[in-house]
Amino acid sequence: MLPAPLPPPPAIAALTGAIPAPAPTEIGLVDGTGRPMTLAELRGRYVWLYLGYASCPDACPRTLGSMVGAYAALPKAVQERVVPVFVSVDPMRDTPARLKAYTGFFHPRLQGLSGPHQGIDALVAALGTRYQIPKGAKPDQMYAVAHPDEVFVFDPKGRYVARLGAGKGDIETALGVDLAARLAAPETETSPPPPPPPGTADAWCALPTEEALADPDPNKDPRMHRAATMGSGTSVLPATTPMRMWAFKTGSWLWMAHLDAVAGFTQQTGPRGGSSHVAENWQMLMGSRYLGPGLLDVRMMTSLEPFTTPLGGTPQLFQSGETFQNRPLLDRQHPHDLLGELSARYTWTPSPLLSVFAYGGLAGEPALGPAAYMHRPSSADNHWAPLGHHYQDATHVSYGVVTTGARLGAWQWEASAFNGREPDENRFDIDWGPLDSWSTRLSWFPGRHWVAQLSHGYLRSPSPSHPGDEARTSASLTSVANTALGRWSNTLVWGQNAEFESAVAPPDVRQSYALESQLDWAGRHHAYGRYELLDRAGLPPRAPASHTAVRVNALTLGYTQDLGPIDRWALGLGGDVTVYSLEALTRGAYGENPLMARVFLRLRPPTMTHMEDRDAVADGPPAQIAR
């Protein structure tokens, strides 16, 4: 049976905005990012508020579970009108970062608040209740906190309307029934929904306000929307791409730091198989600032693989590309160089529909192919390079590149001049060369969820193991969308290499196709897969320089689960299996049914939750948004 609504305590109006609300510093509560916050900011939606602490052994997890269970059971349209809030009354142990991780395990939309005791005491007094921490308690001690086991309910106007106690019936049912009754009331009012976040094309035109530039919180900066669409080089990703990074501001600069590292073990079967450790990684720092009439971006990308992988690269059946000890690599993925990108870009947007840009760097990526595989959301947890890497996106490390381009509406055109030679076996130097290769790319991004590209390039003497030039053509389609299952990212890629041995001989043309997919759900689960079909030359029993191509099929399926909570990090445990199908010509060298399996630990920044909330409101069920 539902308890009758309580009359509002005298002080509650000061916290909810029914009378002029005090400033955030007077309230003293902060959210999981350390930002000051008042309950008045949540007006326009129903607020379910619970007081407790993260170390609570029973009441808090039980009642929070019931509260978010009631929330998750709501229809999507109703979820957008409700905010579940957890206020910790134990700020000594519940730092903003710890509270953010704690609430994230219950539900990504559960808002965690804490702060100095002055602010907590003001809220508790306004609610007409109390809590008690043992005298002399210290942050490094285990102690219990007495607190109310009740959910306090506020309506969209900020009015305090009910308190539902865990001892007065099923909280989950009570919240659902209470909300249904209030939504059915004719006097119920809600604020209009917030405007949708910008689309992929619009994100490039987001101009800042003076207030946004002055605010130290990077989440409020319009450059964050733009950063979500930035792939490798000048490639574009859908605006709904999850952002796994740390962001901070220094003066007029917005900085974003990324990294991805895996360490584990791999086993490959068949005569050419074997076992080895795996330790693949990359790190990236990107800065943006407004300069003159446009926007300046600087980027640096590095990899420690020259130190962490075997000299000849990581074992990977049927992989090829680059050399080791002056011989073509086969069945191994080469380590990436220590320096992968050192570049700058300047973008000028004279109108909402038009922007023009110039990009260049000592190391960078020309306008050729899709975003490199390590930047694509569809392979965020699949750290193996695609077997078609050198047909599709291997130019993501080019030592010397300049690109110019323009965006008009939902279309972007680019042209590049670059050094098309592959890096040599010395992974620590800069393999500078003439900018005698070229490429061009046309991209289309009609909305928030889709990006397509078609590109073509001519590479001068790209490989020391294969004399002659190479023409590369690529097309791809990438999508990222919220679904009933979770955030689903997909990329379909076609890549073709035409190798020229001489000016008169016809080129040797080889094809590659790939479909990769990743599903992220419930904040910490990541399932992924990749299917590839490609032509591979030089496989045994033929000589390494043979031009006879063999058709190879490969299917990889894997899963990673985030462990934790770990402040400001996402540590995952995962594994995958790859099975192959190949022509009879090479079965004697590789076996009838070769396969590869690996297990690994993965470390990277967590997904930025403000970007998750942004997409949840506009696109999909908040209960399924992944971190």
C-alpha cells in the first residue's frame, strides 16, 4: 500500500527551486565529475532521491537496486522524464570518482552526488530526516553510517511530493505505481525535451559561447561534440561514436588523451601455428583551440610496441605486410612505430554549411580508406589488425603528408600528397621521404549514425619487398546506433590493391572485404566480431614473392567484460577465437582447420558518461547505454 504524500518540509523549497534557490556553493553538493550541482538543475523531470553511502552492506544496494529496477522497467518516453539520484552522506570515503563508479554499476543514468558535510546537512535537514557517522571515524577505517532507507520523490516543478520507505512495501512497485498516478494527473507538467545533440556534419560548426570557453568543465565545450566525429587523420566517424578518453582544459586549449593497451596470450594451431604473448598498445594526445577565424587541432600518437612485442611482430595466421630482416612478413602483424602521428589541422568555417581545412604532419594519415581500425568503434575491443589492413587503411602511418579539403553540408572532399613507402624495420626513427604519392576521398555523413567514404590513391614504391607502384581503392560504411540490445557499431569495408610491376604489364589486382561489429551493453559488456574475405599471395607452399593469390576466409568472435570499479580507468578481461577457411592449395602448410585463440587484459579510459547521456536522450534506451 502506498504511503500518503507528505507535506513539504519548510526548507525543501530552497533546494528545489519553488522559491529562489541558493547558489551551488551554498548547497555544496557535487556530481561525479566534481561539478557543483543543485536539485534545481533537475527541474522539468521527476526526481527519485535516496540517501546512503557506497560502503553500505545491505540497505543501499537493496533499495538502489529496486529504484533503478523501477526506472529500467519504464517505457523509453517515460524514462526521459525521470532522474534517479543517489546522495552519499559519507563524503570522507565517497569521493566524486568513487561515487561515479559505484552508481555506474547500478545504472548509467543513476546520478551520484556528494560533497562537504555543510551541503549534505542542508539537504538532510530540508528533507526532515537525519544521518549519523560514528565519532572519530577516519577515511581508511571500516565503519557503518546510520541513514534513512527511503526514496524521496519530487515532481517536475521541483515540489516535494512523497517519501516511500523500504519498510512500507515493495519500493520498485511503489515507485512505478506512484509515478503512473502522477503522470495520469491532468495538472502534471514537464519541461520541453532538451534540443538534440548536433549531427555529424553540424558538429563541425559548433561555435562556442563566452560562458563555455570560460567554464573549466570540458564536458560543456562544443568542441567535445566535434571530437566525437574525428577519426584518424582527417577521416570522419558518426556523431554517436562513444568517446573513451580523458578530457581537461588549460587556458583556451581543450585537451583529450586516449590510450588502449592489451596484454595476454595467443595460441594458433596447425603446422605454422604456435603460442606467444601479445602486448599491443597505442597512446594519443589531441588539443584544440580557437585561433583567429578558425580552429586549430594538434595531435600526437605513439606506440610502445617496439618494446612490448617480439622483433618480428605478433603471430597472426595469414597476415602480411612490411618486412623483417629484409624479408616479407608472413603470418605475423608488424609492430607499429614509436611515433605514429605528429600533425596539425586548421579548420575555417565561414558558414554553417561550409568549412575548409588544411592538415599536415611529419607523421600522419592521408585521405585514403576508412578511419584506421584502432579508431573505429566497431573494433574497439578487437585489437587484431584486419587481414586486409594493407588493402584498406595501412597508410594511417605515413611519414610526411599534407591534405586539403572542404565540407559542404553532409559531404566532405579531400586530396592528399604523401610519402607512400611503408615504415622500415627500425621502429624508432622517422622514415622521411618525398611526397610523391597522392590520394583523394569523398565522404558522406547524412545524419548522426552513418558515415560512408569512397577513396582512391596511387602509392609510389610502397613496399621494399615488392618493386613497383600500387593503386589502392577503398569504400566503407560505418554506423553507430543505440538499440534495444545496447550500443551497436558496424563497419563494412572493401579494399582493392592493383600492383604494377612495370609500365607495360597489366596490374596484379587483389580484393579484400570485411564486416566488423561490436555490441556494448549494461555499462561493461562488449561482444565483437569480424568476418573477412580476401586474396592473399605468397602463401606456402609457393615462394614468398609468388603472385599466385589464394582466397582466405576468417571469422573472429570475442567478448570483453569490464572489471572494477577502478577510478578513471576501464580494465577489461576478454578473449576471442578466429577460425579460417582456405583453398586446398595451402591446406598442407596450414592444416585442414587452423584456428587462433587468445585471452587478454585490456586497459583504456572509461567512456565519457556525459556523451552517453547525450545520445541516450536523442537516440535510444538509457538502460542500455554502454560505457
